[in-house]
Amino acid sequence: MESLYLLIPFSVLLVFVIALIFWRSLKGGQFDDLEGPGFRILMDDDLPRARTAADEEKKTERDGAAAGEPLRDLQDK
């Protein structure tokens, strides 16, 4: 019975802390757009990704491996 004197105030305090966290997330805009991220992942990018020097190096390594040459070890650079 004595444990209730500790558990009831603790549970009320816990409810207030959870309500405060939820209120701050509402004010911070956490729940403003619930559908946008789900649709954004399904949309294709209109513009192709720009090629970088690292992409070109990987392409030449793949082409060399396809021609029978061994891959260069990138750790030695």
C-alpha cells in the first residue's frame, strides 16, 4: 500500500512529461506534413545526377575488370 504513495505521483509526473514532449513536437512542426515524405520517395528525379571524378574512376575500373584486367587496389593510393 505504501508503494502507491510513490507510484501515483510518479505516474502523474510521467503523464505531464509525455504531454510536454508531445506539445513541443506539435509546436515544432513535427506533424505538419504527414503525407509529403511518403509521396516524395515515390517520385523520380527529373534531372540525372551529375557525374563526378570518382564516378568516372569507378567506371574505368569496372571496364578494366570486364576486359580481364585485375582491379586496382584502392588502398594503395
